[in-house]
Amino acid sequence: MQIYVSKGCLDKNIKNISEFLKLDLVTTLPTSESYFQYDKDGLSFVGGSSNSRSLLHVDFLKGKLGWRLKRAQHEGNLKKALGKKDKKLFIFDATAGLLSDTMIFLSLGHKVVAVEQSKILFCLVNDAIQRAREKIPYLNNLEFLNDNSQLVYKKQDKVFDAIYLDPMYPIIKKSTKKRGSINNIKQILEIENLASDEEEIIDIFMKYNYKKIIVKRPLKSEKKYSNINYQVKGKTTRFDIYI
């Protein structure tokens, strides 16, 4: 893979990303099936196929996530899953992904350690963090790491109020845009040889010591464990809570 840099956009940030990913910077549009693009809007992953390109770009200031952050107080189901206490929580997000739900946690005043194993997803999200940091002060309550979440958790000497797990699940009937985003993520995980049984991470964390585990699942998915303390259900998603 290569990183295509638009004219006038070569800066220290993309040089650091290039070094981190060990990828070449080019100024001619790549013809490969997948590549990165860096322009005035930041870093994007271009995937799909030569006949059907799709772009994965993370932005906390606009788009769907920007809209969610502006109305974070209306995220009723996520707040119920955390608990109705006014106490500010310390949360471990073991499946950070695009950081969508963790950004809601932060906007509600909580502190989060979020871990993403994919270097590509980490770079896309970290680039979005750097672009948004000056306008979103609660990002200072985030520690975002590129690592194996299980290893990170075992090394922590802190006590977390909750472990949050949102493993990727099969695509169901959603918008074409949503399917494209998920397919891009799956393509990225295949490129990095990280594709695995996403349910396995739930099994692993259930064996650790914890105060609370929150697992995000499709609404109609099978209950894997019988010791669920309570559930919070939405239209298409539910949260299984273990205490």
C-alpha cells in the first residue's frame, strides 16, 4: 500500500504516519486496490475494488458522529448501560474501532482508556483526534493506544468502573453507506491479518476480574451467557451488562 498526498499537503503529520505504517508517500494517484489518501481534510483509507471504491474517513467535528456528539445527552441507552449514577467513570474500551461510543463516554464527562489493535484504524482515528483536539477539550480525558487490549488490561494497575466491548458483527440490513464503512474495516483487518473470531474477546474478558462489563450486540443476537445482570434494548442494538 501507499499514501497518496494531495498537492500542498505534505507535512510533519503525514511523514510521521508514513514512518509508523512503513508506507511510501506518493504524489501520483495509486492504481492498487487499496491505499491511503491525505489531503486538507486529513487521512482517509480508500478501499473496495477498482470498480467500486469506498472511502473511510473519521471526523469528530461533522457528519454522523459530530451530530451524535452535539446531542450526547440524548444517548439514553448508552447512559443506561453505564448506570444512572452521577459519578464520573473510568472506562476501558477494549474494542476502540472508530471510537464512536467512546467519544460519547468522553462527552458525558467520563475518562477512557481505549485500545485498537489495527495500526491502520489507529492512524485514521488518531488523525481525527489531532484535528479535533483544539475544539473538543474532553479529548484530554482519553488515552488512546495501538496495542492488544488484553495485554494492556493485564498490565494496568488502575481499577476500571466498566469494560466496554463492541465486537464487530455481521452486516445486517442497513444503509449502503453503513455497509461500505463496515466492509472497509473488514478489508483493513484482512490486510493486517487481524481478522478473527470477534466473539473470542468477550470470552477472554469475562475471565478477568471486573466491576462491570458492557457488551454491545445486535438486538436479536443469541444470548451467549446466562449470567446477564440486565439489558438495555434499542431498536436494532442491545447492551448486555455483567456485574
